Amino acid sequence: MTISENNLHVYNTLTRRKERFEPLQPPNVGIYVCGPTVYGDAHIGHAKSYVAFDVIVRYLRHLGYNVRYVQNITDVGHLTDDADQGEDKVERRARLEQVHPMQVAEKFTRSYFEDMDALNVLRPDISPRASGHIMEQVELVKRLLERGRAYEVNGSVYFDVSSWPKYGHLSGRSVDEMMAGARVEPSAEKRHPADFALWKRAEPGHVMQWPSPWGMGYPGWHLECSAMSTKYLGQPFDIHGGGIENVFPHHDDEIAQSEAAEEKPFAKYWLHNNMVTVGGRKMGKSLGNFITLKDAFKKWDPMALRLFILQSHYRSPLDFSDEALAAAKEGYERVSAALMAVRKAKVTAPGGEADSETISAAAEVRRRFAEAMDDDFNTAGAVAAVFDLVKISFRVTTASQANSGTLNALEAAFNELAAAVLGLTGGVNEAEELYCAAGLLAADSLAKLRKTIEHLTDLRNEARAARDFARADDIRKRLDEIGIILEDTRDGTKWRFK
């Protein structure tokens, strides 16, 4: 498919409707997504957001667009506006651990990317840090002051919402409605309770602070995204993404300060993913019901978690349960087994052109896959199309004398749809592929083999917990004899082929 042929439509939060996707400067697309605040390990809520935007970026590239993907790292900045209520989560974690805040930021930035790598989430093209762009943020504040959109009080600078009549357009809230839902008392420094902090003076003992025209201080949370997105993408740019919980106040504030400073639009399309729930309640650290990705990976294959996320639309809430993850695990194993069956069959397949029936079936899968993805990145429909490809592949590989042309066509469809766009086959163990290709491992037995090994691994861990080390060593030895290596890591016991 070429760019001119695509029929992609996206739901734009700014206009509250689906619109045909038409980038500002085709074939180039600039996309900015709000990244993590690095004061703790990433959790499943993070996975939903960043897997969703990973697939969005992948599909845009699949269509032929030249995508520049920017995702920030929040390593400084209060997450609320008022001095007495403000909370720099990185600095608070540093105080608890009695280390420098940058140690906390570095530790959890590395942890975040480790988890995203495990989920086969592509690294952003640019991952700017808030602490590395203080100069750009200070310059943005200066422009707002020069235009009369902000004011300084005792070393802090606030955005004047009364100077920007369009404030709240993204969320659809009026200023009065915003204040009615406020959870903290506003600072007495503000002219209006809805005014938000652009720059905060540093109180005694605050470690993360920088010099500015208004004294020592640090940027507000909202400021960093405006400064870094426009630095690397220009203004306006095509897509701004993030979680639905950030529409207000974060994204409302970004729009106000960016457009007030430059007097032109900020971003054309606003895409927001919905949240993860547990038993119908939002998952979050403040509620104590969140599950870190590192804990999830001890129990579930990261690719099973990725499939679980993609089986729902990014704008729909996703309810987490062990049962749902178990079903996704079986689904991922079936996709893996189908691909391995195709690759194994190729080893002994006779030459020849692909049969027309399979080519036609694969083309229909591609058509329905594109139709789903063109409808605001409907990954649930795209996954359903991939499972139809799985059925076709098992039918072909169990038939006698499937030729290389037919098998190559099926493998190409897997590589294009499941791997390149959905990112689902990135976690397939390379050793498994080799065993399948050599005929040493029946592809349709792969799922059963995985379950057997995991069961034996669990039995070994139970024996170790009971201090029955002789039994634990015996299980490890028996697995080693059949070519399975167990490795004990800080994230649990992993297994691999020799």
C-alpha cells in the first residue's frame, strides 16, 4: 500500500470525531507521546499506553510515512501547581532512599526501557529528558511573560488563564468547572485559582533546581512537554498522544502555553489511550492495585501481555485478570506455533508457485487487517485477522506437499502483519525456530512443550522454597539432559534451549 492509497481515520480528541489522517508535511509525520515519570518501575498501565502507541508508529511506517517519534522522560517537575501541595515524585523517592534524585531517575529510566524492550516496544527516535532541556523551558516562560500571558510572583511564574479565552478546549471544561472539581486549595500567589505554574521557586532543601531570571527554581510539569515536543518536531506537529487521564489538566495546559507563546496551533491530532482496570477499578499506584511489569513477567510471557493489550481498542478500558492473561498466552503460543509450522514445512517443501487459493485467502486477511487498522488503529480487528492467518497456515502445513511458494507467501504475511505491525513475533525464541527447522521439535507441539517446561520449573521453585534442594537439583539436571537450561535471575527463573 502506498501513502496515497491509505484510508486511515483517527479519532481526534480535539474535535471529538474521527478524521481522515492527513499529515502536515507528507510523507513526514511527527508524533509526541508523554513518557513516564521515572520514580518507580513501570506497571501494566504503562504497557497499555506504550504498546498502543508503538503499534500506531509501526502502522504509520507500514503505510510508508517517515515517522519521527519523540517520547519524553519526566525526571523533574512538580505534578501539581501549588507550592504547599506540589509533589516532585522523583525527589521524594530520592529522600526515602537517601540518594541523589538523578540516581533514582537513572535507575528507573533503565528499568523502563528494559521492560519496553521485553514487550518488543520499539525505542523512540528521540527520548529527551526534562532536566536536559531547562534552557528551552526558561525561554518559553520568557516568551509568555513578554506576550502578557504569564506573571511572576516571588520567584514563581504562573500562566494567566484569563489571557487565553480558548483555555480548556481539549477537555471541554470551562474554568468554573475546573475549579469546582479541584482537589487542593489554590496558592494565594495566584491571580486566579485556575492559573498554573510554569516555573516554581526552589524552597530550602530542594535538590533539583536551576538558575533563571526569576531566581533558583525548577519547571512545572506541563512546561517540559511543550518545550521538548516543539524543539524536535516544530510547531505545529501532527500527533500528540498520551493517556486519557492527562487530557486535563496536563494537555489543556500544554495547548494553552504553546499556542499563547507562538500564536499558532500546537498539534493537529490528539490521540488518547484509555486506562487499565482491575475488577472495574482504575489501576494505579495511589490505589495500591497496580502490577509492575517486572512482577508480571515473572508469571506471564511479555508477548502474551502484548497480545492481551492489543486484543482491545486503545481507546477502550482494559480489565486485567489472570484468566484474560491465560487466554492471551494460549493465543500467542498458537500464533508462534503456526509460524514455526510454516518455517519447518519449508525445509522439505518442493518448489513451485504459490497456490491461488492460499494467495486469495492471504489477500483477504491483509484486506481485513488494513480495514481494521485504518479505523482508528483497531488492533482487536487486526488481531482477529492474524488468527485467521493462523488457521490458514495450519490447514496448509497439515496438507501434503505444500510447496515453497505457498509457504513463503504465508511467512511473508506473518512477517508483515503479526511481526512488523503488531510486533507479536518479536519474542519468539530463536532456538525454538532452529529446532523446528531442523525437525527436532514438532511445531504443533510447541505450546505443550512450553507448558511442560513451565510446570517443571514451578515444581523446582516449590522444592527450593521448601528447602528440598536435592529434588530441585534433580529437576534441573533432568531438564538439562533434554537440552533445557534453567537460569535463576532477579526477575525469576527463566528457561532456554541449549
